[in-house]
Amino acid sequence: MAEALKEAEAAAEIGEVPVGAVVVYDGEIIARAHNMVETNGRSKEHAEMLALEKAEAYLGRKWLSGCDLYVTLEPCAMCAGAMVLARIDSLYIGTMDPKNGMCGSIYNVACNDKLNHRIHVERGILQEECSSILKTFFREMRIYKSALKRNNNTSEDTDR
Amino acid sequence: MAEALKEAEAAAEIGEVPVGAVVVYDGEIIARAHNMVETNGRSKEHAEMLALEKAEAYLGRKWLSGCDLYVTLEPCAMCAGAMVLARIDSLYIGTMDPKNGMCGSIYNVACNDKLNHRIHVERGILQEECSSILKTFFREMRIYKSALKRNNNTSEDTDR
């Protein structure tokens, strides 16, 4: 999770919501990524999706059995669904996301008896650090936005 | 939906599970795609994901407000989540998917009060045709697989 946090830090540095993910196979990190939604202007470029894509490319197969994914923020429906489709073994989550999280917060897509693959999920790994980087980012964004509003009477969007 | 069905037919012709999707903006089809999971060996290449990507590229923006998506099969968690992130207006579904569907069958990701975008969903559009093409495909795959098993005592995977 410390490596996923480094990815989240890299995201914050370029103005992306700080979420990072790494994929581990056979004790080694085979893919790492951070949120790239704003940079690339594509709503699907969440850290987890990019990390899964890189892992698939690295292993040369569409299923990631034997792989574990570490992510600093609880995955949304899209990312949790992609993990089920990719059949990863385990998912380690930093901090939970009550507004969008689909691995226990709103629904539990990652581990659902009706689906044909269930992921082992552990939560709260480096929870404080993973939560703190997000809080800092959004606090700074709020300060930036209110300064911008004062100057231009406009606002910009900051959704992930 | 008739155009989404044409895409599903194109998928079946290349051995993909026949699911097709189109994105409509301002009364015009701006993106169309079918399932490409087996062909490209990537678990995320569902018809809806590819259609959303093409629509984003066509419009040059990450949000697809003003767009409607027509898909022959009820979207899974990944696809439904991607639609919420892309903020499409309406989703028109051909036939429901009790095993994987996340727009009413298992969960309802597309229209959930807790999420910050809710999609207008209509179901059962050309239901019989959308269901029939899937049933035919899986029946043929079962015949093919059992013939293969008889000959080689092996089996191949047919999951979407």
C-alpha cells in the first residue's frame, strides 16, 4: 500500500484526485498507476483501471488470477466490476469511500454471491495516510476554488 | 436498438458473445461497438465500454451529458459504473441479465440515490430479438464445446 500511496502522491502533483493502485503477482509489483481522468480527459482513467490494463498487458492474458490489487481508495462500481471480470484474487483497500464505494459502502460488487467470481477484500490498510492525502487535496482545491471565485466569479470542476 | 442489434450480430460472427451498443447524441448515432473481449484478449472490452470511449473521443469531452446509450444486454457493474461516471442521460436495455446485470437485476448502479448521477433507464426494448441472439449463440457454443470434448476431451472458455 505504501507503493500505491506513492502513486496517489504523483496524482496529486499533477492536479488529479490522489488515488493510486498497484498490482502484485508472485510477490512482485507488475503494474502501478494513478488517476489520470483530468490529464487525459477520459472519465474511465481511474488508477485501478489503468493498473489492471497494465497488468493484463504484462502477463499477456485477460484474466489476472494470482494477482492482488492494492488501492488507496475504495473502488467505484466500474473499477470493482473490472476487478471481478479480471478475476483478481485479493483486493486491499486503504480508505473507504462512502459516496461512491462499491466494495462495502454502497454495494459490495467485489464479493457478491450472485457473481461468478468473488474477491477476498481487506480494508483499512494504511487507512490514515490514504485518507489524509485525499483530505489535504480537497481542502486545497476548496481554497483554490474559492480564491478563483472571488477573482473571476467562476468555478471549476474537481470531481474525480 | 436495431442498430445495437446489428453490432451484436457482428460480434457473434467473430465468436464474441453477441452484445452490441450504440451512443446517440442529438438524434444521431455518434458511436457504436460490440463485445471484443476474446478477439483482443482484454476483459474490459465490453460493447458499452468501447462505445463510451468512442463517444468521448468523438465529442472531445469526458462527460457525455446529452447522450443516450442503447445496449442489447443489461450492463454489468463495470459498464454501469462507467455510464454513471460519463454522466449519460438515458440507458435503453434490450434484455436483462440476471447473472451479472447491475441495472436492476443484482443491484441498480445506473440509478442509485447515493451516487451523484442517476441515469434514466428503460428496459425490454426489442427484448425478444436481443435475448434470442444470445440464446442462439450459447446453444451453438454448447454444441461446439461438447463436440470438441468428444474429440479432444478438452474444453474452451466462452465467458464474455
